[in-house]
Amino acid sequence: MSTKHAKAAEKFLENPVMAAWHNETLWMVRAKRDKMSKEVPEWEELRDKACALKLYSNSHLEELLLEFEKNATANGAIVHWAKDAEEYRAIVYEILSSHGVKHFVKSKSMLAEECELNPFLIEKGIDVVESDLGERILQLMNLAPSHIVLPAIHIKREQVGELFEKEMGTEKGNFDPTYLTHAARKSLRNIFLNAEAAMTGANFAVASTGDIVVCTNEGNADMGTSCPTLNIAAFGMEKIVPDMEALGVFTRLLARSATGQPITTYTSQYRNPREGGEYHIIIVDNGRSALLAHPDHIKTLNCIRCGACMNTCPVYRRSGGYSYTYFIPGPIGINLGMAHDPEKYYDNLSACSLCMSCSDVCPAKVDLAEQIYKWRQDLDKIGKANTGKKIMSGGMKVLMDHPALFNAALWAAPAVNHLPRFIKYNDLDAWGKGRELPEFASEPFNEMWKKNKVQGKEENK
């Protein structure tokens, strides 16, 4: 298996203070999620319903998406379909260029990141501005998000203060979060007022009404849809939900799982174009429908992008978002990357301890860790299995299949305690590269158990 993730993680860990802060901050968000979930008596029932609703929606995509198109069109929206990233970018550009748009404002959209929309539009001469505060910080720093909900979680406020000094002329050395937020809001307000078009993603799309639902804590999506008369929304087809009742299940789970809030500050539903304006909705596939042919991995489409799996993952918390090669990190990113291109993103599979915590916290019950395990079993088929691990696994199988060999190995094991370090710690010992091997007991557990069993019989006579 590739060592790309391990090497990138080593770089992240070169700053132990930052690494500790990253770990503790995300665990704090996980703890808030736990507290919130315990305040909802029917929490597990909601998770079961969310899972069932997602499985239903994803097995009825054609029916629900056509129903959505029909209702959205009746509401006055213009609906487009994109089979892949190229079509998605082309549709957005066609809408903007046909209206002569040069200033374009966006709220956070991982779909736009997935399809590399920003660099495409910028290359075409359109000024694209991210309006989510975290995304705006990263855009000014020319960095990608390191988390799907908290995109700039790895950036300290001191760094933001220095950035804003340069970009917005803020006070030198002032990195008070409230002050910096006000400075960003002032800067963005002018951008909103002068933008010729705005775009949002979608947390959910409601088939029965044609509504787009966007959940934010900053209100930036609402500013975008309130100022320009030309608006665009785009969503991956798995975001479809059947009706308002189903939407209620997901909105009760989303914020609690993502940030430990009862609900996001703004949960906005968009239905009609502004008076005298246009509202375009783009439904994007980009490989999602292909997942329906993989029963072992179909639950990946259940994901509601809350980020809870990242907040709980011990590997992500201690290695950072940039240690992954797929644009979405953490457990869900590992699975999405493999579904998208296994030969390109197989290296991320090593970034999992199979502790199952991600599966335990997922609000829509995506079997994240179980899927990672299954992807690992396929590595040999695509020629990406680690040769050393294959040899070691083959040797262990022989040992486990032959009790006499196994017991002989147990008997000889204590001799390892006295071997020189250069023999014990070599390229075959991946565990020993970052840890000390445990001491082997002088007596195997098998022998101890047999003696205790005999001794117990003697005492009971």
C-alpha cells in the first residue's frame, strides 16, 4: 500500500503544538455532538429513519429527480442536468456568459470543489468570490478546504489577522475573532452588492415541492440570493429527499452531528426566482449513479456531509486534512475517493485504524469503516496491494493454519526480547518505526491457562 498519506502525516506532525490543537479542537466538536444527541430521546430512531429514507431515495432516483424537476419548473426555476464535472462547469459558464457576468459570488459548495469550478471560471475571466468566511480565508491564501464543514479549521486566528492586514487593511497585530469577522463582513458586503450573479450548493433538494434547502451559520447564502437577480443552485443527485417530512428528519440530525448545534442559524428554502430574475438549478451525477451498481458501497450515497466522521476519526484528527490525496479527507473521503478512482486514491485506505468510530457516529448510518475494509480486500485485484504485507499475511496464515507451528512460535517468542535492535527494527517491522515493540511474556497464555485450569480442578476436589 502507498505511503503517501503516512509521509504527509509526518509533515503535519512536525508542528506538535498545531497537531495537538487540531486533535483537541475536533474532539471538542465530537463531544458537543455526543451531548446534543443524548438530549434527543429518539436519536437512534432518527438515524434509522435517515438511513431508510436515503436507501429509498437512492433506489428511486429517477422517479424523485423527475418529480423535483417538474415541481421546480412549475415554480419558475430552470432545471439543467449534468452527467459529469465537465458538463456542470459548461452549464454554469453558459449561464454566466449569456448574461455578461464578470463578478460572481458563491456560498460554500463541496460539489464546486469536486468539479473544480472556481479555477475554470477564473480562467474564463470571471471574478469568483467565496462568501463563506472559512472558504474566503482559504481563497485568499490559495488553499483548499481541509474539512467539509469547517474548511479552515487548520488555520489559527493569528494567521487570519496577518492575512487580513494584507488583504483588507485591518489593524496590525489585531487577531481578535470578532474584529476580524466584522472586517470580513464589511469587505463581503460590498462584493454582494456589486455581484451580478450568485450561487449556492444544496444540503437537500425536496422532490415534492421543488425546493432547494441550504443550511448555514453565517447567512452568506441568503445575502447572495437576495442581492443579484441571477441565481444558480447546484446539487449532487444524492441530495434528493422525498418530501418535507423526510426533510425534517435530516435537519434534526445535520447540525447536531456537524457542529453540536440543535439547528444551523439559517435553514433557508429557495423555491422561486426573484422578481424579474432567473433561478437556475443544476442536478449533477459525476459518478454517483455508478455507485448504485456496487451493493457493498451503495451506502456511501447516504452521506449528508456533516463531517462527524472526521471529527471522531483518530487518524484524521492527528494527521490533518491535507494528508489525504482526495479533495475530501477523513473516512467519507476515503470511500468517495475509492468510488471515484480506486487506482488514483487507493493510498488513502491506509489512513484508517478500523476503530469503527466513524460508522458509530454517522447520522445516516453509512458503514464507513466496513466499506474501507472491503476496499482493502480489493487492492490485490487492482495491483496495489503492498508486497511486504502480502508476504507477512501469507506467513501468518501458514502459522495460524498449523497449531504445531503456532505453539512453537509462542515458545520461541521470548527470544526476540534479547535480539539486537537492528534485527528487531527494520523495514519489515512497520509497527516499530514509530513505537517500541512490547516485551514477550516468558510464558505463553496457553500454558498459563492450562496450569490455572489444572490448579482449579485440584482446588475443587
